[in-house]
Amino acid sequence: MEDKLLSNKKPNFPIAKSLADYVKKYRRGTSIPVSYEDLLRFSGSITVYDKNDEDTLWVRCYYPDHERIHIDKNLKKIYDILHSDGRDETLDYLSVDAVDYCTFGNTKPFRIKIRNTLNDGFTYFYVKRADASRVYGLELEHLLSPHRINFLVYQDTLIEEHIAGIPGDEFIEDYMESCDHQELTQIAKEFVKFNERCLIRLLGDMRAYNYVVIPTHDFDRVSYAIRAIDFDQQSYEGRLKVYRPQFFKENLPMVMNVAEHLKNESIEQYKKEERSLIAKRLINTQTRYRHLMKCMKADYLSSPAKFKQLRRELFDFTGDIKFRNCRNMGGLVSSALEFVRRNYSDTSTKNRF
């Protein structure tokens, strides 16, 4: 395990015109009536504690009365656009119960709690500064993972829906020990597939608090899925290990669980399954995928030094000469995905992810 895989701070990359046109074409863009900068104008805050009275590193924000009315109205509109048709017909039944601000990490998002006053059901969404890396990460998640995701972009603001689940670090600490053999085996399988998925699409920094474990109750068992919730490190770092969750020390219990419950043959089989599923999704989303890759190849998403390091490590890892011809991070992502797609039907290929 490596102690230091990530740079100290990743910069925000602006949304280029080609990417802005892409999100508009596929209805990811909107004229959002409130921005990230608007929410920063809170006049006071208090610490948010968890059920064990521990600091969550979130603070609950308070706004002057004249601004709160405007902010609440527009946050409800954002929710309606994100989850419905945006016609304002349900706004009277929505309430903004909380606006929380995260003091931890680079992103510093706002978390908005929206409640339906008819049934007291509630959900969340997040308001963040727009970042090209995150937009590419979200869109690749939507196209290539087993999960769909809603998000909206307007100028310098990004809106993300909440991904429900148990944070990975919390699951490891509080839930994993009580799982039975069958459940631990299934969790091991899902971690192998999650690890492979992150590597193939070059999604980095999947430490335990950047993904969630989602339990689903079947009639005779509980099954689990593992899903990324932070897409800030989409193809930014130069070290290949950053894109393999198994190398983060926070994930050591997950790695040990894989070693204990899966044979090497099973691990290879699950990796093959995930590659095949990604290849099928690529085939089924060709037009949109190629448009996204065209934008990504024309964009600036990392430093030249990091790009060159990752290009070299990907070539050493796969032996695929096409990586040497890449000119930027977008090219590396495209080459990695095309490598998987080309080898989808070639069972004799030895050099693969």
C-alpha cells in the first residue's frame, strides 16, 4: 500500500465550449436560478454532528431573511429541474430543510436537503463549482457503469443528485464485521469489479469515503453494490496506482476480504465480466460516447508531466502501442476504453487490463 499517491491539491478545470455544447445537447445544461457563489453568502453557521455526536465536517448555513426567501425558492426550482420537468407545479409541496457546507477537502460542496411536505419524505442534492474533470467523470459513470446519474451544468455551477448508500469507510468500520460468509464473498466480487471499472476508465482517488456500498434486500439474502460518489479525480494524476482502489490504505480491509474469499481464478473471471460489460455499453452508446471523447481529447485536464507519466505506465502495463501515440489525458481514456472494446471478442489476447 502506498501512503502518498495523490498530489496535494487538484485545480479546477474550466468547462470548455465543446463540453458546454455537449452538456446542452444531451440536456445536462440548464439556466440554474441560483449559483454556487450565491450560496457562499451565508451569514452564519453551526457544526453538524452525527448520531454519535462526532463532528461531520459539515456546517449548517444560515442566510439573512431577505436572501433566504430567494435562495429557498430557487433551490426548489433546481430540485424540480433535476428530478422532474421543471414546470414549478410541485414547488408548493417542497421545503428546503437544510443548506449544509462541507469544510473538508478541495471541493467544498453545498448539500441541500429537500423535503416533500405531503409525506415528509426527503432527499438531497449537491451544489458545487463546475469542474471539467468532474463533468467528464459523471458522464462516463452514466455511460459505462451499471448506474445512471443526474447532474446539471450552468456556467460555473454544477448540480449533482445524491447517491444513496453507506459510505465505504463507515461500512468497513461498522457493518462489514457482521456480514456472513456469503455476503462477504459477494462484497469481494463487487470490489474486484469496482476496482476494474475505475482502472479502465481512469477514475482516481477511490478511497473508502469516495464510494458507497449499497445493500439490496432480496427475499433470501442481502446483495451489495459498490458505487463511486466523487468524480473529481477523473484522469488527472500520473501514477497508475491512483486509478486502482486496491492500492489505497483505507481500502485494505476490502483487499483482505478479496484475498480471503476469492480464488485467483474467480478474480480473473470477475475482471473479465466487467470488461465485457463495459465493452457492451460502449457499443450501445457509440454516438454519445464518441462525441464525449472528441470533447475530452481537445480538453486540458492535467499537467504535461502527469500525462507523460501515466502514458508511460499504461504502455508498460498493457503493452499497447496506441498509448504512445496519445497527446493528452483524454486520449489516454479513449485508448484505454478502445483497448477493452477491441479485445472484447478476442479471447486469445494476453495483454489486457
